[in-house]
Amino acid sequence: MRFIAAIISFVIAFGLIAYGIAQRTILAEANSITASETLKTTAAVTIIDSSVLRSRTGRQDLQISGAKNIFVAYGRTEDVLAWVGKTKYNKVGVNRDKTALTNRLIAGKATSVPNPKGSDLWLDQHSATSSLSLTLNVPADISILVVSDGKSPAPSQLSIRWPLDNRTPWSGPLIVGGIVLLIIGIVLYFLALRNLRRSQGPRRKTPKMPKVPRQRSYRPRKPQAIQATPGRRSNRRRMVAVVPVLLVGGLALSGCTSQSWPVFITGASASTTPTPTSTAQAAAGVNPPAVTVSQLRSIVDRIAAVATKADADKNVELAKTRFDGAALDLRAANYAIRKVDSAQAALAPIPTGELSIKLPQQTNKWPRTVLTVVNNPKDKTVAPVALMLEQKTPRDNYKVEYATALEARAKVPQLAPADLGAPRLAPDVKLLKMEPSSVALAYGDILANGPASTSMKDFDTKNDALIGEIGLDFRKKTAAALPANAKMQITNSNGAYDSIALGSADSGAVVAVYLNETVTVTPTEAGASVNPEGQVKTLSGITGSTKGTVAVYGDQLLFFVPSVTSNQKISLLGFATGLVSAKELP
């Protein structure tokens, strides 16, 4: 029976080992599948939607060639389509069997697009010459933009490779199980041999009386060397040496990897492809945030780089690529003053550091607005800078509309998280303690009239540093310093740019406004002359005038305006002020 059991063990063992090895070799499936397409159109743009990329599970290996220059970017599908606009493009799809890519030409009025490199819409971008390879794992709301240079036909060769799950989780157990059975069979075989030898030992018969031999003469013989013969223990040693060889060889064939063994605990597989996360986890019925946090960091870094170079070179045209509105007015005037008087200080730089506040607008349309506060990582004594950014169209980059230094004692309200965003409120919204479009003039009245202002009851001026700098007392001192034959008049007006209000978590809003203070100095006697000084003299180029001068100061103001039902007052969060124009009266 032991021989039979050993033979059965051998047969099963070799069968298990052979099948386990076959699973890893001749029976193994392909580890990936590739779908390709050659585009035969002259469209300058190709779009690959996430539904194509995600038509099979797992990551996507994208291969692109067929053009001298290749540019690839990916972003939210609605952003990519908005950027392409009315330009015709190739729309890549996948066939029903998911084995080949397809292409459909989408008609459009335009045949080319601007250079997409560096657009603030993209979550990421890549460029190469001749060929480009990318490994992606895109969420459901992402699309890929592929162009050459925006004018030439888009790269013609596209292929997407998806990995397949060709793991053989039972090959390891089969091989190891076969080795164990093989060892058991060997043990049974030798046990059977030992038992057989014991049962077939010598059988002695009843001895007969021997005859008395005749005596012979004794002759000594030459002794011979005794040779040892291998016994049972020797054979056993040989077989003991064979067993480890078989075990090591079988384990080597099994691969000893996680792909050769089953996973019995959910989530324990290291080879499982992670589920991609959407770039905008917005609640149902709520628009996504205008930008992601990673986008915003890249945007601020680009703005800071442009600001640094433009400030150093006093280059207004370069500044215009990243500044607009009130922020551009102040920088343009500063450049003009510094070109004439190099002793004048430059404006505070835009730091590249931690974004302590990240509040994008909830929208999928344009213009789009974002509020962020940047801290200076190298100098903690420098006030953080609050930037109100706006992107007017899909093909425009974000520009700084307002740039203010945050007040040291400013109490920033609770804001929505960056992945949710906040709504932008209309300038005449009635849900706040004061309409955003009215805040600038109301605050200007406090600067002009001090405690006598009718707006004092609406504003918290306890820790307001700007009132101390340019308020009523400052204006009185400035007027008193004028010659006896000159007089000064100051008027306030709303700046040329709209207020921007983003809702806070407590139904209030962070509001950026622009206040213009127009200072007119005229002679009071016939023939008398007004002699401007300082920045007014530098910017206007006037050394003396019998007509008088007019100087406009721009005040960028950032407020927290509580809701109409709140007991809080409007408080100043930050400001930036400076001369923006100066000239002689006509």
C-alpha cells in the first residue's frame, strides 16, 4: 500500500508542479492591450476624452508621435472644450470591442489655435519632439489636449496601452503543494522499501549434523583489504540532499511574488490600481471651483516670476501679462516714477510661499475669480499679500486685479474649503450689510470726515491703520503745509474697476474695491505758481504751474462685509495705496 500511495503522490505532485509552472509560462495571458489610430485629418487639435482613456480599468500609457513638435495638456473636460472654442478638432473614441481607437472630425469655424503652452487652465502639461509618452490615471471629468504648434496638423499617431490583470495567484500554491506531495511520496517510498527488506530477511532450515572433515595442512593466506559497501544510511543521506534541491527549485519556479499567491484580505493587494480622484469634488448641483489648489500654486508662482522681472526692469508691457485693473495702475505709475527717480522704492513683491487662503469661485463660466493670500517664507515680518485674481476668458491667463497687504490685526472670516469654493456676488447684492459697490465711497467718507462721517456706524475702525495714514488728520496736516497762496481740495470717487465680492461661510463676503482720491492744488492769487513736490513732481514732470495740479491716488481696499442679519461691522482686511496719475490742470 505504501508503494501505491507513493506512486499516487508522485503523479499528483508532478501534475501540480507542471500546471503551476504552465500558468506562469505557456498558459500565461498578455499583460496589456493596446489600441491605436492613425489620424488622417488636418485638424490642428486632438481631444481624447476620459471616457476613452477609462474604457478599460487601470492606468493608461499614452503614446503620441507623427509630428515634429508635440504638446499635450490635460484639464477638466469643460475647460479643454472652452479653450478649443469654435476651432475644428479631432475627437478620438474607441470601438465597441475596445481594441482600436476611432476618430471623428468635429467641425468649427477656425482652423488654428494659439500656443496652449503655459495656460492656467491645464492641470499639467508636457512637450517633446518627435514622440511623447505619458502614464496617466485620469478621473472621469478630465480630457487630453494634443497639438503640434496650434497651426500645423496635430500629431497623427496615437495609441493607448492598458495593463491587464494576468496574475496567476494559484501558481505558487500549486507548485509548493506539488513539492510537499513529492516529499511525502519520497518518504512513503523509502518507508515501503524498508518494510519490504525487513519482511524478506533470511529464513534458516533445521541444520543437519555435519560430517567430520579430514584434516588438511594449514597454509596462511595473504590478507586482502576490506572494502566498505554503502548501506541504508548512506542512501538515506543522498535522498535527504535531494529534498532541499527540489524545494528550492520549486520555490524559484513559483516566483515567490504576490502575483503568484491569492489575496484573502480585501485591500491587501499591492498590485491593485488606485481609483483616480476627481479634480473637483463638488456637491450635486454645485458648480466646481474655478481652480484646484495645485493649479493655484502654479498660477501664483508664474505671477510672482513675472512681477519680479517686471519690477526689476520697470517693464509695463510685461506686467500687463499678469496684472490688470487697480493693481496694474499702481505698478505702472511706480515704474514711471522710478524711471525718473531711481531713489524711489519699488512696490512690495509678490512672494512665492505658502498659500494661507485659497478661495476659488464656484463657476464653470467666465470670467472666473480667485482670492488667495500668500505668505513670505523668508521674512515673517513682511505682511502677507492678498491677491484677487480674475480670468476673463478661457484663453486668458489669470491676472491680479487687486493686490493688498493684509492688516496685522485683520480678522479673516471663515471661508469655504478650496475644493468647494465660494460664489461671486453681484456688486448690488442686497444680502450684505452694505452693497459691495457702495463700500468704497462709504469708507472714503470716513477718510474725509473722520468721526463726523455718517458711515462710522457701519465700519469697525478701532484697529484701522489706513485711517491713521491718509485719514482726516493727515489731510489737515497736508493742507496746512501748503503756501498761503495755494489751496487743496480732495474728492473721493469710485475707481474705474468693478468691486469683487466672494461669499464667506457665514453668509458674509470678502470684498475688494477701488477708491480714487483726487487731490487738486490751485493758486489762490493771480500770477501765483504751484510747485509740486515728491512723486507728484516726478510723475507729472511739472516744476511749477500757474494753473494748478491734479493728482489721483488709488486705494485698493479689501473688506469683510458681514451679512445683513449680522451684528458685526464692516472691517478692513488689507490695503495698498499710492499715486497713480499726476498732471497740470488744463
